[in-house]
Amino acid sequence: DTEVTQTPKHLVMGMTNKKSLKCEQHMGHRAMYWYKQKAKKPPELMFVYSYEKLSINESVPSRFSPECPNSSLLNLHLHALQPEDSALYLCASSQDLLAGGPWGTDTQYFGPGTRLTVL
Amino acid sequence: KQEVTQIPAALSVPEGENLVLNCSFTDSAIYNLQWFRQDPGKGLTSLLLIQSSQREQTSGRLNASLDKSSGRSTLYIAASQPGDSATYLCAVRPDGGATNKLIFGTGTLLAVQP
């Protein structure tokens, strides 16, 4: 099973709302990622968690707050977003951060994404 | 700063044709390179991963090559089918550090006409 699930599929929120995106994997992966993808653009890395600890924060505004409550779950808490934050938010996981092997323990498996619209 | 470019940006071919997608990167110091496909509004599906020490990887009708010294990778799709229609993205993992940060290319939108 190489499935990463994300909920909700779609989310519409106002600029004063607080909402959360959820990501889950049951592959025993210890690294999890959040990406943001604008229309017709490649994904851009936001955060990386390794063994439930924040490993990378790509200078993301504080209105995005990640959380990794356990090794299977990754949340992204949203507060006071701007219309320009509207995008597809993708979660990914990998076995580890370490490279190696023909397929690589760092091969990233992506979820289907949450389409976020900020009004 | 690593930059990844894909040419062409869009490609339309008739069904059954063999095709090549190109990916180039400016810094040859990479751990590996990964090819993904993305259907409209969906997540990414990993197709192939090539380690920096490898020259190519094959999976079914797909063959990816890597020439690290020249900063190039190609994805060859044999006997294309309408179901291959999608955006294809390459991504490099820079060398150095334990961080699995992928830098994505600009993507190639492929349309296979029945």
C-alpha cells in the first residue's frame, strides 16, 4: 500500500477563518512533507518533518502552522489566510530522509491534494 | 541556486508514437532525480527514481536516463497511449545534507491523441 490520504478534498474559507488540512499515511514512513502548488506551476516545498520533528521550514508565513502529532499524521493549520494563498496543497511521505538504493528510501509518495480557495 | 527546466512545455502526439521528454538542471551536485506524472487537479505519482550513480532506470514502457555531468535527464515513453496524457515533472534532490528537498522542473504537458 503506497497511499497517502488527504482531507478535505476541497476547502473554501474566508480570511478570518481557522481551518486545518489533514494528511495520513500507514506505510511506516518517518518523513512527511507539505507542498504548495499554484496553477500551472510546479510544487514548492513548505515544510518537512522527520521522526515527528520539524526539519525544514521554507520561510513560510506564520499563518501556516504545521503539526505532526504522530508518525502517521501530518496537519496544516490555517489562520488569517490571504486570497493569494489559494492553491493545491499536497502532502507527501517517504521512508526516510536518507538517499540510497535503486528506488531510494527517499522516494516521495504524494497524496491527492486539498484544493484551497480563500475568499 | 539549482534551477530545473523542462522542454518542451507542451507536447501533442498521436497514439502509438514514441516520445522523449527533457529535463535539465544547472547544478550537477545531485543525490538523485525523480520523474512524476500529475493528472489535472490531482497529486503526483512517482514514476522512476535514478540515483546519481546510475545512468538509467526502466519501468514498463518508461525509460529514464541521467547524464549528471551535463545536467540532463530524459524520459522516454514507448508506444504512447491516451492514458499517458498528463503533466510530467522531473525533480532533483540536491547533494549534501540529510534533507530530502526536491526541486521541481517546470513540467511538460503531454497530450496523446487517439
